[in-house]
Amino acid sequence: DAFDPKRNRHNNLLYGAGVHVCPGAPLARLELRVVLKALLARTRKITLASDQKPERASFPASGWSSLPVFIR
């Protein structure tokens, strides 16, 4: 139950694989990197929302489908 961005990175189905690889994947990764750097630069604290429960993702996805947090 911990966030590890490098976990299972070679088997990630998010952008496809082989002939089905997403041609926009490099741009999407760059956009995510830019957004996360900007968000984290302005963030003092991230906490779980105590009034809402996280929901696990279903197969074939992994991780969370919903993870309510407060960003301050």
C-alpha cells in the first residue's frame, strides 16, 4: 500500500506495448512531469481524506482507481 513509481514499470499497460504502443506516450509523460513538478513546488502537505475511502483498481490495472486526498 505504498506509492512506488518504479514498481513494475516494464509491465505497465498504460501506454500499450509493441505495435499497440501509444504514439503520444512521450508527450503524456512530459506533461505529467511538468504538472507534478509545478504542483509539488506549491504543496506543503498531502494527507488522505479521512471521510472517504480509497478504491483499489480492478485487473488489469493496478494501484488505485480513487484516492481522495487533501493538498495544502
